[in-house]
Amino acid sequence: MSTQPRLCREIVLEHFGPIVEQVAQVLLTKGRLTLSGIVQFTQMPVRTVREALVVMIQHNICFYAEAREGLRQVCFYSIGQDEILLRLRIGRIIYWSGEWFGKEASTITHLMLLNGRLTLKDLKQWVKDNESSPQQKIVAYEQKFSQLASKRFITAVMPEDSKARIDRKLEAEAIAVNELLLGPSTREKAEIEFKVQQQLDDEDQSRQMIGMKRKVTETMDDDDEVSASKRFALTVEMEVEDDVFFRINYKQFTKYFRNEAVIDQATDIINRGAGQVLRLFLEQSDSFTGGIGKEESQPTSALHVASVLPHDMFTETGLDSREDSVHNERPTAADIVTEYFELLRQSPAKFIKRADNKGHNFFVVDFKSIRLYMMRKLFDKLMKSRFGNSTCRIARILIEKGKLEEKQARAFDIMNAHGLQAVQKMAMLPAKDTREKLALLCTHGICDIQEVPKSADRAPSRTIFLWFVSLDKCYQELLIDLYRSIANVRQRIRHELATRQRLLEKMERKDVSENQDLLSAGDKKAIEELNKKVERLEVSAGRLDEMVMVYRDF
Amino acid sequence: MSRGGRGGGRGGGRGGGNPAMAMMPFELMGDLGSGGLFNVQTDLFPEREIAYPRAPTTREKEQLAASKSYRQALKSSAFYLRPPPPPKDIERYSDRYKANLDKPPSLQIISSNTSFFPDELHSILDPKKKVKARKQTYDQSNALRDLDALTNEAENGNKAGEDDDEDEEKEGQGSGAEEEDYDDEEDMIDDNDYGQNYFDNGEGDDIDDDDEGGGDFF
């Protein structure tokens, strides 16, 4: 898969410069290396390589593992490709943290991403140095920081974070294996592996609240009747410790992006009211705090959602006015919500489904089906724009009907087989076109042929050819295509900037940066054109990243 | 390498049609090889229609602005490592107006905990820390090797011993990285006692042993 390393290199080059990019390239192509290995392959001085490694570890894209080799203790370094690819989302994260939590939050995320890791103390120092009237602002910043930390958008950094995960896993497995008396059988090995994985996952989850201490606030001084335990539960708050390093938790941001995308889908397919109901559903069922891999949310019922419904929703949504009901009777909130639930349940994306094991009339949001729906919709759109309508039609037929066979006359119903002629009939295309389009889809890896030989010698004239589409394979190929596209876009941006190097140097001159009028008219036009081009390219890279999010992270 | 096409992806060729192919049953097309189906145009840059993308929305523009400001901040921070600039040859007029690329802040001022980093890298963050000497951990399985090494030293006189002393001194001083590399090489030579144990170029052989060498032939 050379597309991913290529994209990683482009990202690292853009963010950290050419030196770090060379070190990253060596690590990406050769795998784990020691310091001397990296020096050997990059031919760079040792101190430079060390600095590059420090930069990468600080920004959480490089991991190290200390191992024993003979008499020495050596340290292996490896690159985390996934972490680098997540850096494409930085602009989106900074923007949205501002939208959801306010301007201070966006500054906090900006600083945290700039430094890789940040403490509250450093943040306060920055506020003192860079903001006017720092005293009031410090309190606001501190509050926002605690809020982000309690919602787990930022997490504390532990020394284990920079150690390669696979080493921890192997160590734990080795310890478990040593405890067995005899050599481990395959089944026991598999069990151990599974248990160790669970253990590590649990450890990660339980680390959520590190770095915070409890702050008891005096809010209920005058109410003496409240029992002591209840008071503790009501008034305890989490506050961030000054000296602990924090970093951005990309998973949490991805989860919020996913929820927003799901709500947008509901709004697109049904209406705005449905989107709002779904949002309340998700908030109620605590989906904003659980793990991202979950297939379903916690169950809630219509009553729960109705109880948190804001009152002005009645007049805005279209479902409120019913002509067939008694005029004096206003529909209750629960009724409206139940109707929306019905709509959500029966929509093509199947947003929610019944969960009657938790209680009567309980529903859960079915993330899996929403995800499949979004992937499929995107795939259809891309195919249509790439191949045109009729080819897309053929692919859709193949997806829906399973495997299609050569000739309809055969009554072989192997998994719903039809023939080339059957495809032709259903797609309403002449035979020549069908064949060409099927071949085109094949060369792009979307459809495949399954040969069913009739005779023992497998002569092509005596075999049945079944055409089919494997959606999972298509999605994976599409993901790789997306990576390649993003890398192409980035490279194009670099090229555009490189061809205008002289102009950009002119812009950076001290007298020009103060007074833009020193440039000639032609120069100004060229700069404007460059900005427009780069904007369009960057925006398309951002949209591609959105699609990557659908296919990889949701 | 990419051709610089926007949006990537492969060619959406229309598939050149072959009129003679219409009547051919699918099974026999295998005999044609790839001349049958894939008779598409093979220009290097085929004609294609490129669709116009949607204009950027305000949200996207703001996201772009956030991303741009982040990258600019990163570029001027300590984390963007540049190769050292080439030495100036002659003084030029435009040097007066050149943007001052002052030496970027060094990595020592970033605040970070040294416990997050492996020992080798501590000297970058905290220049007072010298490069730590490699710990020679005593390993049971290597005891035999050590004994062999010692006996070889005794054989070769004090020459090997002097080299080792030099190593120790250098380690003790804990000077820079070049020394560490030098130590690595020394170590590698030391470990490789195959040559000292097994290579015998016949200098020490007694001539009297000629008759007894016949037993080795099988």
C-alpha cells in the first residue's frame, strides 16, 4: 500500500519540514529502526536525527520501544501512520471546537496541536503574554480547559503513550505464556491474545480521568437537610491539575463528527424536526460520551425524549398541524416524538430500531446501518460521476441481485444467478454495451467474475460466468483511492507554490509585507489567482478527508 | 507520479466500441485475449470532461483559515526543522529587505517532560544532561562469551585491553554522539569473536602434525 506512506510523507513535509520528512520516510519504508539505523539510511548528522525524533514523539506520531539485544539496551523507533493521517483533520477540529465550546476552546485546541502537548500552566503563561487584560481571561480559559478535559476532548499524557503499543501487548502475552506450565497450545495462545487485548483496552478507558482532581464547590450552603452523601454527589466537580500534560483526543472529535453527520442525514432525508429529535435522542442516550466503535446507542424511549423536547418545536415542525384530529386537542409531545420515531425507523437508512428487551417501546440508534447507508450512498455518487448513468445502473443491479450469470435460459439458481443477457434485459442496454461496461467495472475493481465450470477441463466455452459486486472490497479500494487523491491534491498545492516561489519571496520582503501597494498590478493579480487556486484545492482536500472519515472512522 | 490531475482517480474512459464484437458470445472472447474488450483509446492524456466542484461554503472557508493559521504557526515554531542556510557569498541589495529568518527557537525551550522520551533523546531537551553511558547489563547467556573474550585478551597481550580502557574513558566522559557511534563500532568488533576463535591461518601449526590431519576427511 504505497498510497498511505506517500500521503503521510506529504503531511509530515508540510507540517514539520524537510528534515523530519526524510526521517519519517526512512521509518515508513524500512519499519522500525534504531537511532544508528536511521543515521545510516538518511546520511544526516546524529544530532539532527535526534531532534527530528524528539519533534515527532512530542507530536505523538512516533513511538519508541526499548529492547535488549545482546549486552546492550537499544531503542527502536516506529511511525504511527494512523496518527499522521489524522492530522489532516486539524483545521476542522480547531474550527468546530470553537463552534461547540467558544472562542477560547478553539485557541486552546490550536495551542495544544501546535505544541503537541500542553499543560494548564503553559496555557496560563501564554494568555498572560498574548492577550489583553489577562486576568479575567485566565479564569475563562481555565474553565474551558476543564470543560474540554471533562468531556474527554483532551486527555492526559502518560509516559506509556509514546511506547509502541505492540510492544506492550507482546510483553503482556509473554508474561501470560510464561505462567502456563507447559508450552501453550494454539487455542490457549488465542485466548491469551484476546484477554491481553481486552486488558489493554480497559486500561485505556480507565485512564480517562487522569490529570484531574476533584474540586468541591460550595453551592448548597444553606440547605442543611441535604444528606452528606447527596451533597457530595451534587457539588463535586472536576478540575484540571496544573502540571499534567494534555493532548487532543482525536477519537472524541471523530465521535462528535459522526453524530453530526448522522443528524445531517436525518435532516436531509426526512426533515429538520427529525434531525432535532435524533439529536435529542443521542444526547439523552449519552452517545456523546461512549466509545465510537459501538454499533448501537443506549436505549431510550419516546417519553424520555419528549420530556427534554424544547417547547418551540411544536410550531416549527410540520407534523404539528393535523386536520383529522379534534381541533381543540393539541397533540402531546410524546405523540409527536413517537411519530418521528416511526419515520426514523422506516426511512431507508433505518436510523433507529426497536430494542424491546430493555423495556416497552424502547429504541436504539443503529449506527451500523447508518454507516452502511452513508458508505453506499457515497459510493453510488462517486460511481455515477465517474462512469455515467448506465454503468452505474448495471453496478446497482449486480449489487442488488447477487451473482448474475451468463444466460437466463439456464435455470441454475446459484445465489440468484442471472446471465449476461439477463443483465442486459434489466439494464435495458444492448449486448455490446453491457459487455463493455461490465469490463470497465472489472478493470476498476468494482465487479468480479466467478467461473463455474461445467466440464472437467474448464474450457471457457463450457463454463458459466457469474458477475458480481463485492461491496466490502469496493469500499476498501475506494479508501485507498481517497488517500491517493488527497496526496495528489497536496502535491499539486506544493507544485503551485513552488512555481511561484519568486513571487512568494517577494511577498515576504519586509517592505512589501507592510505595504502591499509596492507590488505591480500583475503581481497582485497573480497573488489573487494563487490564493483562489490554493483555496479550491484545500477545500477539495477537506472534502476528501470528510469522505475518508465516513469510510474509515465512523 | 501523479499527472497533477485534480481529484485523482483513474481515467473514466468511455470504452471505444468495436462493431465486430457485437455478435461474439462471451465464452469465446477469451481467445481474443485483451484485444476484444479493452480496445480503448490509449492516449497519454485522453480527453475528459472535468466536473466543477461546489463552491466552498463559509464553514469550509473558516476551516481552511484555521488550518492555514495553524500551519503558519507551526512553521515559525521550534518544531519546523530546516537545513542550515547556505553561507552568504556576496552582499546583495535585497538582503536589506529580506524577511528576517532568525534562527528558529531551539528545541530546548519547549516544555515537555523528559519521562516521555527515551534516554537517548534527553540531551536534546535538556542540554545539561550528557548522553547517558550505555549500561552494560550482565547477561547469563553472554558469560561464556565474556570468558572467551578474556582468554583471547590474555593471548593477544595487552593490546585489546588498551582499546577497552580507551572505551571506558570515553564512556565515562559521556561526550557527544560521535563517540557513541564510535563505541557502537567497537562493541560490534568485540562481539565478533568468531574470527579470534575459529580462524586459524596455519601460522601456529607444527609441521609435525601433517600425518594426523588425515582423519578429517570423510
